[in-house]
Amino acid sequence: PIYFAVTVGDDAYMNLEPYFQLEGLAYRVIPARFAQPNDGQSGRVNTDLMYKNVMEKFVWGGMDKGNIYMDENNIRMTMNLRNNFARLADQLMTEGKKDKAVKALDKCIKVMPEKIIAYNFFMMPVADAYYKAGEIDKANKLVKRLVEIYKDDLEYYFSLRPELSATVDQEKQQALSVLSRLMMMTKSYKQDALSKEIEKDFGRLQGKYGV
């Protein structure tokens, strides 16, 4: 079979995305056409193969041990890994396999802990999948941590001298976007108290951005 790595750029896929089947860290080209997700992802998820790969076969390189150096390339790869865990869990939920979905999400947290690999916006789909699986406490814990991270980032950016602050404008916009999305996510899952708390912080920090 023909495979494309998930790290390959879209321009190398030769418009074959409708025939992609995600099995882990690679897309397999299969003789069947599928409707593409509307979230910018590619291909369909083969949950049986992918679950077996990520839960049983993949070794993960000891990322959870803390005794290896994670360089920039390795850190970028973890973004793909976290995203794919969330995709797997989401599709498992669609297929009514809630227990497997939760196990996959728990595995994601275990093999790539925050103390080794800092959380970023790629953890939002993980939190969303936890909500879908009914794991509200786990989802809220993750959301609160992401809010804390991006609030701290914004406070730092706004503390810089104007000429320096202007150089991180893209980072400020991204952080505000993350807070906005977390606010909407918690609201959609009826976590009203948490959503209002995020809304308050978002309004205050957005006000600083507009100054």
C-alpha cells in the first residue's frame, strides 16, 4: 500500500486526501472515496488500526521519562501526535466506543505530560473530546490549565515595552483566540461558571490589546 506521512505538507498529497485513511502517523491511500472533514483535517480515521497502533504498538520514545532532550523538531511532532489522539477519540465517540475514546485520551496525557511537553492550543481538541466523552472533570482541569497558560502569556506580552510588544502581536492574537475558543467550548458543554470566568479574563485582556 501507498502511505503519506502526516507531517508531509498538503502540496505533496496530489489531491489524494479524499482517499486517505489515517492509521497513526501516516495516511494510507485506499480505493474508496470519503467526504472530507470540515475542520481542515484530511482523510477518515480507521479506529481499529489506529487504536491498536497508538495503544499497543507505538513505543513513544520515553517522552514521559524526562531524561531525554526534546528539541524543536521533536516538540513540533508532539503537536501532530496530540492532534491525532484527539481525532482518534472523536471518531471512537462517533462509533459509540466511549471507553476506548477515554483510554486514548488518557494515554495522550500519560505519554506526553505537561511537565515534559508544555501544553498549547493543540490540547484544545483533547479537552473537547473529554467533554464529548462525559469526562467533565478531566476536561475542565485541562481547560483551566490552558486558560492559565495563555493568560500568563498575555500578561507578559502586555508588560513589554511598546516596541517589543509589537513584535509579538501574532502571539497575542493567537492567545486571545485560544481564550475565546475555550470560552465558547465551555459554554457549549454547559460549564457556565467556568465559561463566565474565562469570559471575564478574556474581556479584560482583550481590552489591554485594544489600548
